[in-house]
Amino acid sequence: MEEEKQIAPTTVRDVAHKAGFKAYRPLAKPPLTDIQMGQRLDFAENLEERTMNFWRHVIFMDETFVRLHPKDSRERVWRQEGERIDPQHLVPSIKYGGGGVMFWGCVSWAGVGPLVYIDERLDGDLYGQILMDNIPQVKDVLGIRAAYIVEDGARIHSTPEVLDIKEFLNLRDLNLPPYSPDLNVIESAWNILKMRITERGPETLEELVAVALEEWDQITLEEIRNLFYSMPHRLSDVIDRGGGHTKY
């Protein structure tokens, strides 16, 4: 019986490279059920034909948590076997990542809106107060009496008190489907903010808050409008993928 030949892993890699394959970090996305994909598809199809004139009347809102020392899973060191614990190959570890802070923010066709530092537990009452304190000025800048909003489905966004406040403020919820951060452009604005905070390297939570507020105001109108211009592409990608995840 002829001995079975083994293919070396290096040979497989070489063939894959020649065929155009490269090694990438996998994109982290939650699995979607058929129902969730259907909800995303319905949302995209309902808004697919909307023009930029419509999106100019939309306010994208969200909360985000910013860590003082975010872990970078892409970091690598070059070493030889047996050198794993040598001091020059270690990355300092900070307990609990040094903590972090939460912010509420919004973006509109006019650019970034207020960035609110949340230093207490966020509940429906506080969320409603944030809307009352900040949304009127965003609408004033846009020159509109009513606005559409895009936000996730967190419970605090739909308490009876918050719904009353949204009605008072003439806010019409577009009902973003679950697991759809790719359809809320503020997520991309958060990415810009966090990248610039990391580049600044604040050392304390107080510095983190100050740096975040500074860098948020430095996000340009052009950057935000480019995110708005991406909405038709985001929707068409969802449709093309039958409600599945997109690259955004």
C-alpha cells in the first residue's frame, strides 16, 4: 500500500498567499437569527429610497463606555521560544483596565451634538433629562421643529416617561432593529473619538473625560457628513446580504 503523503503547513500557506489569501483578525459580530435578519432587511428596504434631504432631519444618538486603558488585541511582540516572561516582552497589566466612563452623544447633519458625561446610573429619568437638556439645541441648529431619531433598543430609551418626552420634543423614532450598530452612524463617530483618545493617552479618569470632550468637538463637519453620505450604502449592503451583517 502506497504511503500517504503529508502536505506541509508552509506549502498550504504559500498556495493560499499566491491565490490572494491573507491572514486577518476576524471581525467580531453577534450571530443573527432569521427573525433579526428579517427585521434588518425590512428596516433597510423601508428607508432605501430616502434621499439626503431626509437624512438631514435625522439625529443619531447613543451611549458609549470609554475605557481608560483599552486592551489592544492586535499588539504583538517578536521573541524566541522560552522568552515569554522576559521583562522586555511584557505589556503592563492594569487591574480592570483602569476603569472607564460613560457618555451620551448625538450627531446630525450639522455635525457633532453635545457630548454628555454620565457620572451616575443611567435610568429612564436621567435619560429623559438628557434629551430635554440637549435635543432642543440640536434641532435649533438644524432649523427644524421635528426630527427623526436613530438609537438602539435599550429599555431606558422607551420608558413611559421617556416616550412622553420624545413626543413633547417632536422626535419620531425610526425603530432601529436589534444588533444593528452598522445602521447607526454615531458608532463610527465613537470609533473616531476612541482612537483619538487612545492617541492622547490620558492617565486618569478625570483626564479621560477632559480629553474626550476636547476630541469630540474636534471631529469635523466633513467627517460627520461623510458618515451621513454612507447611509444609502449601509442600507443597500444590508439588502444585498439579506439582512446580514455588513462591513460597517
